[in-house]
Amino acid sequence: MTYRIPLPVGGRLATLDIVDPSTSGVQRQLRRSGLASYEPSTAAALLALFEVAGDGFVFFDVGANIGFYASMAAALFEPASVVAFEPMPAIADIASAIAVANGLHVRVERSAASDTVGFADLHVSPLADTSNSLDASFRNGSETVRVPLVRLDDFTATSSGPQVIKIDVETHEAAVLRGARQTIGTYRPALVVEVLSSRRGRDFASEISSALDGLGYSMYELLEQPTFRAETALRASVGGTRDWLLTPTPIGDDFAIRWETWSRRLAECTADRNSRAPLGPAVRRAWNRGGTGEIVATMRREISRRLEGRRRRRTDTSARARRSV
């Protein structure tokens, strides 16, 4: 199957084939809401970092899920190497399929980054495939998958070091950083790290801060509208965003300008510009998810999406007409 979504202007490719609009949670979100609504502040920050890094950068997408950020990096820029670390076999298969469908050089590592090597149980979330975690207490699920563990320090001993690392591993971020301390100290990459709220006696912001202690990184909260003022300490975000930008040196004023530019371009990648999903497979998947009620909900969302697309096109046409007067 082919299902294309628009990418922000300014890169190599205009669209990305995400292969299937319904298999995983991320694919469904991109189908329903478009790239414009997919972690827009984080996406703009990563695109700005890739732009600053220039051709030939190395990007590690840790906790890659379907490898969307990895694929976007390879689709829009000319990186030397993009590595997506995703331990869940079925989700890693999707990441590989997307890379192949778009002719992208993305290496999918089917392992979980940590501070030890060996194997561990990945606890499969009953709520969403974006919430699988090595922490048994993160989601109350009974299914587990045995997955290999890798330290980024060991990985970079036989490969190029990164200029950018994104880490989103559902409470395991500090362990990833501990296992990458030598890599971070040597290559000084920019980091985009999820900082979750404290739970069950664990303060994740404190854990991440301890893992980075002594490395001298500046910290910026990626709010919906970031100020890009350096903070003195990490903390869990109150709003919908949970990511922080951590840089080896303070960022310049030009970074905020780059972020704003990519933010505007991402905002144009709305769901009404996506491919239209084939009706038959969508109905079958809706039935499997929740029977008649889910089919009705799916149809309502599709009708709403098409009506919104028509409204947006009428608005854009009127705006162009006014500008031409």
C-alpha cells in the first residue's frame, strides 16, 4: 500500500510514503491530523538542528517507533548516516518498510538503547504502541517481548558519532544517556529528550539531569511556543509537550528564527493534503478495532477531514484573490 503525506517545503522530497495509514498509532495520527499536528515544536526543533548541522550529519533516533523522524531527516536533508533504534519487532518492520518505500538510507537497529548490554523484557502497552517500555510499571500490560540491549557508547565504537540524538523511550531516558556518556562527551551532539512527569516515586527530570551531570549542556524547554531562554534545571512540562532541547553550547538567536521558519512550513502539512486512504481496508480495520461503532467514528472523521480540506482550500483561494487585487 502507498499513503503519502506532504513534507515541509525546503527539503529534498515533497512527500513521504508512510506505507499504510492505519497499522500503527503514529500512522493513524498522521492520517487523521497530518504532520502539522504531530509534535510540531519537537519536529521544528529537530529540523532546525539538521539544518544547522549541514550535509553529512549523523542522527540517532532512539525510541524511533516507525522511524518517522529518521525518515524525515533522510527525506529532507543529506545526512551521512541515520540510525533508528526500535526494539519492538512489528514496529521496526514498519520503520524499515517506510525507508525502503521512499528509497531512504535509514539503518533500523532492532534493539533498545540502555546502559547495559544483553537482553530485557519490553513491556507492551495495552493502550498504545507508542508507550511500550522497559519499565514494567509504566503501563499495566501483561504482554512482553524479549529484546536486545545496546549501549550507544559501544555502537559508536564501530560507527560514526552523532551530531543529533533524539531520545523518547518511555521512562528509560536516563539509562540511554548513561550508556552514551562517552559518546556525548566526545561528539557533543545536540539532544532532544522526553522528560516525563514523576510517578511511582521516580523523578525522571532528576534522573536525566544526573545522567548529564558535568557535561555542561544548556537546557531549553520545547513548549508549543518556546522562548529559547536557557533554563537552570530540567522539569516535567505541564502542557502537551514533554521534550527538551539540550545543547553543548548556548544556542544563538538564529536558532529561534530557524525554528519559526520550520514551524510555519510544518503548519502547512495538514491532513487534507494527505493521500486518501482506500475505503475497504479502513473499514475492515475499524471493524477489527471496535465493530460498528468504530466504523461510524472512522467515517465521521473522514467526512470531517474532507469538509475541513474544502473549507481550507476556499479560504486559501479567497486569500490569494485578495492579494492579487
